Amino acid sequence: MADYVQMWKDLGMDLESHDVLCSVLPTAVGDVFMTQQNRPKAMDFWDLVISEVHGIRPAELIEEQKKGRKVFGTFCVYVPDEVVIAANGIVTGLCGGSQFWVPGGEAVLPKSTCPLIKASVGARLGRTCPFFRIADMYVGETTCDGKKKAYEILGEDVPMYVMDVPQMKRPEDIIKWKNEIAAFAKKVEEFTGNKLTPEKLNEAIKLVNEKRKALARVYNARKSECLPISGRDALLMMQIAFFDDPARCAQMCNRLADELEQRIKDGVSVVPAGTKRILVTGTPLAVPNWKLHNIIETSGAAVVCEEMCTGTRYFENLVDETKTTLDEQFMALSERYMKTNCACFTPNTGRIDDILRMVKEYKVDGVIDCSLKFCCLYDTEKYSVSRALKEAGVPILSLETDYTDTDAEQLRTRIGAFVEMLDG
Amino acid sequence: MKQYAIGIDIGSTCAKAVVLDEEKHVIERFLLPTGWSSVETAEKLKERLSSFFPDAVTVATGYGRACVPFADRSVTEITCHGKGAAFLYGAPALTVVDIGGQDTKIILLENGTVSDFLMNDKCSAGTGRFLEVMANTLGLRLETLCELASTGGGVSISSMCTVFAESEVISLIGRGEPRENIAFAVVDSIVTKVASQASRLLQANGAVCLTGGLCELPYLRQALEKKLGRMVVTSPDGRYAGAIGAALLARKDGATG
């Protein structure tokens, strides 16, 4: 392993605390990933990245910053990466998936805030996440009340730009989001000192579309009766996609998809025939949150799809590549992003349509709808999701959890019973 | 050679064991307090069951199911309670309400198998533990608390949280409220919570049966019946429903029978 201590020191990180975090990760990775049998060989890339998750990519970002490029840290799949990339900026996801950061977040936020927000704020204020240290600017969005208020606190510490996501999906809302994208583009131009041109934006649109297509290829392989990859491995790929360089992400995902497609041809499956196939839906699973997938897949079932931000919402729908003016391109971007079905919209029946479609596409036996504690939006939507699935005759289990392991056994009982129920 | 089917249900408060013979007759059943070590409890169960080994297949269930090394496999208590209740009550469609020591389960059965279920969250509201804590505060045994409750009324506890509810009970004691009224409020609180949980799954038809340790308290059953507006049935073996279900699953035909 390379030595990143100097880099972390230069980033002003709290090394002592960070050591504690780094010391628990290898055990978690070992327990969740390395215990699996017959993994795709191409997972070696993600194994390497996760083993040095606070080293490899941060070092690359710092190198790029030295060349004058700006790094934008984002929290949500609604923020259009294309705009940043077209201005020669870099987008990175930010940490927020570990209980380690939650107490730090609770020092300033109400306890009844979702763990994702608490962890993000804790990671920043505790100085234990290099991505939060490296980002020159954070880009937030108004997808929930908890985040909106948290951004005000983060904004005291670092340049913060917030995009106003509409709450409905009427035609005027698509236009409103287009205008938000245009305003964001202006901000990005100012901040990077680089002018946006239709050519550059078109290149960026194509680049991000390629990444989406590559991720979709991996998900397509998961639709096969012969399941070539575990849910845990697919989730890890998806989580890292938020941090990686988009071109390399596409390249690696395509390499993985090649292997998965070959496995399907050869009849190589990671689970015995008849293993129940689970679609997981709900709030995002930020790295290193593998709790749910791990419990499901060690209870005799397999996760075949995530209808989540860390899942299909990230890559489904492409941006129209044929537009030639910035104005048209902003509209094309808005149209694509507004197709993402998040519970922050009302109504959000599109999400239910998505879930029902995916149940068919991925040959799903049962759905687990899981939201993070205190996520009022997704928690409330469980009612309509569960009703629609019951009407369609699809078994569903609704869960609520956080990042702690205190409810692991209770979850194991519920999930175990759900799988036993599917097995009949 | 005889083939026995043994079901072990290690709950949070109580460990239950049931032995079935080949005709599915319960030929042995007993319980032990789970205590602080599921492993030790499992050892004690094994000792008492020694005459049935090695001609037995064993299935373990309950929170301590992973701590039964002599079990051939483990199955969750939801599936086992469902199987056990279907066996005890025989109805094709059934809603099972199991009030356990640390969780309450609502299980929907269709044709004898689980078709849906709900469990309470981490919180102990609406569980046996809630009742236990309140009984302790009132200096009563569970049975006495329930008997007293049937003569009380007029008071309610609003907190769902066991700790806050205990403070409420202490306030009621402090203001001189008669014990039977407080006991009434305690039972009313748990029954309200269980009924609201059950209402999410309860079907228009079919019987409701109560299993778990609390099914032996007649007033609790009556209070639940009243709250649900439905007949609630129990069985003398209701407490053993999970263990019976596990034993049924231990049989060769367990998957289908």
C-alpha cells in the first residue's frame, strides 16, 4: 500500500481519528466481499480502489488541482456532472456512508436527522474524509429539508453552491430546472475561469452517457437467470462510480460487463439455481454502507437490482446528444435529469412504475424497500410502494435502518423470514 | 426406529422445547428462562432432551437460534410461529399475533404458510418487556397485574417509549392513582400499540390467534379482542407455537407438511 500520510497531513486531516477509520475498513471489506465465492475477476479494480479509497483517487485529484483544475464535491444524482466536466472541472462524490462520522454530525445537527446527512457533516467537520478536504466547492441541491439546512452549516466552512430542485414535474418545472442548470453553468464558468461552449458540453454529455451505458451494461447482465455477479459487488462498483474519473469508470464497467456476459454464455452463476432474486429500493447506500446487501446475501437470497440513487437512478436515461446550442443542451440535460424519480417530488408515481418495470426486467421474486432512519420522504412513500406491489402480487418487505449494527439481528430475522416466505 | 422431531425456540426471555413423534403428537414440551447465556441454555435443553437423541432431527428458532450447535438447521421465528399457529388452530387463513419478550409479530397465513408479516421496530413498546417493566414498577407479578387491570379503568398512558411510560406510571403512583387503574392503563397501552400494528395487516376475514408468553393472560386476550373488534383465540400450547413450528419443519415432510 502506498503511503498517503503526507498527503493527508497536507490536506489538514485529523490523522489520529482517520487512522481509527482506516483500521476498521479492511475488516469490513474482508467480511463483506472476500468471503464471497467465485467473484468476477474484473472486480480486482474495485477491490484495489476500496482498499485505498482515501488514497488513490484523492492523490489523482490533487495532481489535477496542481494543473489548475477545480474539484466539485456533490451529494446528489440531480447535479449535472456534464456542466462541470465541460468547464474542465472534476466531479467527485463525498463520503457519508459510515457510522464513524455520525457522532461528529450529531454535534451540530439534530439527532433526528438522517444518518447520511449526519455522516457527511461529521466527515467534513471532523476532517476525516480527504474528498471533503480536496473539493474546492460543494454543490448541494434542495432535495430534502435536512440537507438544505446542513448546507448552511457546511457553507460556513467551504464555498457552497445550492441548486434549487423543483418539487413537481410539470412542464414549467422542467424549464425551471433548465434555468437552474444554466445558472449553475455560469457559476462553474466563473469558478473555473473556463468558458462553456456547445462543443465542450457536447463532449461532456457524450462522456457521461458512455459511463451510464457502461453501468447499464453491468445491470443488464444482472437481469440474466444465470446471475453472474453478486449484489454486493455490483453495489461496490456503483458506489465507486461516484468518485471515479468518468472515462475510466466506463472502461472498467465495460471490462466487467464483458466478463459477466461471457459468464452468462458459459452458465457461470454466483448463486445456486433457484436462489430468490431481490430488488432493493429506497434511500441511497453510500460507501461503505453494505449492511443491507450483506444481510440479504448471507440469508440465502441475491440482490439483482437497486432502484436507488446508488443504482438505476444514477444511470437510467441518456441525455440527447444531438443539440447544438447551450440553451438546447441545458434543456436536454433538464429533461434527462427530471426523469429521475426521487421521493422529493410530488407526486412521484414514476418511481412505482420504475419498480414494477424492474421487477419484470430483473425477474425479481421479492422487493425490499429500505429507507434510512428519519428520511420522512422515502418512509412515507413506502405506503404507496407497498400497496402497488401488493396489488401486483409482488412480495414486499419494508424496512428502516441506520448505519449502526445495533439492529443487525432484527434485520436478519425480518430478511430471513422474508426469504423463507419466498422459498415457500 | 422412531424418528423424533425437536423444535427449540430460544426467545429473549424464555427458551422453549417441543418434541413431536411421527404422528405429530407433542410428546414433550418444557421451558426454561433464557437467562444471560443462550449457549448455556441450549446446553441445558440438550441435557433434558438427551433421551430423544440421536434419533431426532432438530430445528432451532428464536433470537438464540444461532446458539444451538446441536440443531440441524435454524429457521426464523416468523416462519416457525406461522407453521406452529397453523398447526394449533388449523384455520386456512389466519392472522397470528405473537407478543414476545422483545418483539411483537403480526403474521398473515394463507393455506398454512406465511404470506406477509410485520414486526415492531427496535423499540420495546407493545412487547412483553414493556409489561414486565411496568409490573416491576408496580411491584406486581404479570398475572396479578392483568387480573388487577380487569377491575380498573379511567387512566391512560400516552408514551410509547418504555422508559418514558415508566416515568408516567411513577407519576400516576405519585398522585395516588389506585393500582388497578394504573394496571389497566398499562394493558391498554400495550393492546393499543399491538392493535395499531395489526391493523396494517389484518384481513377482513379469518381468525386472529394470540401466541407467545402473553397468551396465557386471559385479560390481555380479552382486551385485545375488544380493541380489534374481532374474536381472538388462544391455545394452551400458544406459548410453544414457535417451537412446535420448528419441530414441524424438522420433519422430513416439514417443507410441505
